[in-house]
Amino acid sequence: QVQLVESGGGLVQTGGSLRLSCTASGRIFGQYGMGWFRQAPGKEREFVAAVSWSGLSRYYADSVEGRFTTSRDNAKNTVYLQMNSLTPEDTAVYHCVSPSKTYVIPRTTEVIDYWGKGTLVTVSS
């Protein structure tokens, strides 16, 4: 059974940084794209970032481009989301996501089969 477990959320002031981690288990990690979605209070889930199975290709939402960086360590079965220059608009529950098919980039919910429970990021003004 595939499991995705996030960590690293918390409370930070505007302009601060946080690094989220997501550790996966239950399959060969290096064959699957990984991604991050977030859901703010009263809003729909939105794509944040994704990384290919090799880690060589990365994709970002316009709202986080230049501030967030996603990466992965296949030896540790872990994907990361480094978040810098945070603003209150980044406050949300952040979910680690992945498809069930190999070699697919999880940029839309249609291709995502696995969701972590999420970790809360709160940015104070």
C-alpha cells in the first residue's frame, strides 16, 4: 500500500521560509513523479509544484515560481518543497501527491491517485 507522509509545516512570519518533506513507501519511488498541492481555507485545491521521477524536470504554479523549489532524493524516498519569501496568501494545507502510473507528472488532479494527509503552513502578517 502506497503511503505519503508530509512533515515540516508550521507557523512563520511574512518573508520567512519553511521546508516541507514527504516520505513515500510501498513502491519503487524513483519511477513516479511527485508533486505538491495546497488548499487554503474556503478555496479549492491548487497545484503548487511537481518534479519528474529523475528529479531533472520541475514545474511550478505561477504564484510560487521563483520563491518555491521542489526536489527529491530517490535514495531516501523523499520529496521536498523549499518555500521562501512566504506571504499570508501561502497559508494552506499542503499535500504531497503522486500518480499510480509510472513516468507521469502530477500537475492535475485527474492523474493523481495518492494524497498525503497534509501539513498546515500558516504565514502571519
